[in-house]
Amino acid sequence: MPGGWSRVRPPVVPSDPPGPRSGDAARVELESLRAQLASRSSTVHFAHTGVSLVAAFIFTGAAAKLFWDSIRFPRWGLLALLVAVGLVVYAAVQYRRGKRELVRELALFESLKGVRHSLHLDDPGSLLPR
């Protein structure tokens, strides 16, 4: 894809309907879902968004100060303003990527909860002595 854009991978949702599963297949699926959810890449995108917005605010303030105090046309102020606009655009792109990843991660998490429920891992009654 042009410009380094990447496609978002669709969520991996089990094709079989929810219900009783064989123990081994469900455990393999559980480990697969855990591995896919381990990275939490949406948080990285949201962190990039926050940091770039803070930097954009700083550069915007610097540009405003340079424009205000300038006698001639402030070339450095224009450069700071362009950097700030670039950072805001970068933040918007990272936010969209993070939001898409979050939707994918939430779908995977729902699948993980379903597998855990089918394996009775979250059943507090199974932990009691008999």
C-alpha cells in the first residue's frame, strides 16, 4: 500500500458456533487467543497519539510566540507551525489505527471469554471441594 499504510487484520473469530468444544481444541484456541491479545498494540497507538499531541501544543505555543515577537516574517515560526500541523495529523492517524486495533482486540477478548466459559475456567463452583 502507498505511503506505509497498512491494512487492519480482521478479528480472528472462531467459525464454529458457541457450544460444547473438545477440550484439546478449546485449549489450543485459548492459547492462540492469549498470544494474539498479548501485544495490546492499541495502547502503543494511543500513546503515540498523546505524545504527539503534547509536542504539537508545545510547537504551536512556540510558533505563536515567534509570530507575536517578530518584526519581519518569522520563518522559524512558520517552520514550528508546520511541525505542529504535521504532529496533529500524525496524532489523528495514530488515533484511528489505535481505535481499529481496539475494536479487533475487543472482539478477540470476547472470543477468549467464550472459550474460557466453555472450559469452565471462570466457574467458581468448580473450585470448591467436593
